[in-house]
Amino acid sequence: MKLKLKSRFLDFRDKIRTKIRVKKENFVFIICIILIVFIAFLIRISPVFVGPNLIKAFDPWIQYYSAEYLSQNGIYEYFHWRDFKSWYPEGIERFRLRPGLQLTVCVIYWVLNGLGIPIQLYDVCYYFPAFAGALTVFVMYFLGKEILDKRTGLLAAFFLAFNPGHMQRTVAGFFDNETIGILGTLLTLLFFVKAVKTGKIHHAILAGLSLGYLSLSWGGYVYTLLIIPLLTGILILVDKYSPRLLIAYAGTEGVGILVYSLYIN
């Protein structure tokens, strides 16, 4: 009887120790990812501390010009806008400049002002790249975690946080398509991998919506659009085909192309 009680007590103690160890490990991972995302944001917001809040380069000014027109005139006028200031006398259909970025910042601008937070559209456009860059680092963690494990996600997030190319394109003031281009790519891949692993249709739809959003925002969407069939083909060649793969592929490509085709029409 005493031996049984002792054995149960030891088992109970071991379970508690295991849970504490797991919780401690999870706590360390949470602290690490928070620090990585925070440092990534701090690096990207650093221009605020060293100079005036100035939008950088030529293309970002065109993006801001388009976002300003959208915020002042509304969505209908924006999609029927022929800009004679940029190309005279024929004019140019400015809405063909992939409206995803402009729509994103304008929605943020409208929501913040609707909540009683007074902010200028210029400030939203200036700070948005830094927030989007930090969010991209966070998404990268989940993609790495989904592909392999938490350590992989942590390393992937760390390397992206300090990647010079990504920092340059998501620094405060660089208001251009790449700001959300990489974010849209990673979201597409994240939900696609989830759909392949689980076979759940809502993951495939989310992947497709992410791909559609990406195609409305960045010309580089074609790489993501084509890498999905490439990955699917490789999985079929190595005899990894399953109904889950079909759901993931059909949902991602189908919804993504549908969203983009609505914009083309």
C-alpha cells in the first residue's frame, strides 16, 4: 500500500515538474519573440529619432499622392480617376497602380479618426512601413514554427528582423508596395502550409485571400502565385499527394485568382 502511494506521489510530482518545465520553456519563447519583434520595430522606426518625418524616394510619394486622392474622394472616384497631372495631355489611369497599399492605409486612417484619434494621412503613411515590417517578422515566426518547430520560427524571425534588404524596404517613410508585399507572401505560405497539414478548407481560403490581397498590392505577387503550383508539383512527384494537398492548392489558387480577377475586370 505504501509503495503504491509513493509511486503515485512520484508520478504526480514528475507531471508537475514536466508542466512547470514546459511552461517555463514557453515563457522563454514568448519573451524572445516579443524582444525580436520589438527590436525589429525599433530599428525600422529609428529615422524618427534622427531627422524630420519625411517620406523617402520617388515611388513612395506617388503612393502617398494616390492614397491622398482616395481618402479625399472615396473609392468610387478613385477607381474612375484619370490623372492629368502626371501625364499630359492624355492622362493616366492612376488606379491601375495596384490599390492594395492605398486601401490599407486609408482604412487605417478612417478607422483611427472614426475612433476619435486625430491623425493625418501623411503620418499613417509614414509610420505604416515600420509597423508592417514588425508584423512581418511576427508572421515569419509562425511560418517557421508551422514548417518545423518553435526554434525554427524563432531563428527565421530573428534573421528577417535584421535582414538589410527587408529593413530598407520597411523603414519608416518608405511607403511603397514592398511594405506589405513580403507580409502578404508569408501569410499566403503560412495558411497554405496549414491547409496542407490539416486539410481544412478555411485555411485554404485564408491563403487564397492573402494571395489575392498580395496581388492587389505588389507586382511581385507572381512569384508567390507560381511557387504554390511548383511546391504542389514537387509534392506529387515525391509521392506526397493527398486530398489535403488538393484542398490547399485549389483553395489558395482559386480564391487568389478570383480576388485578383475582380480587380482586373
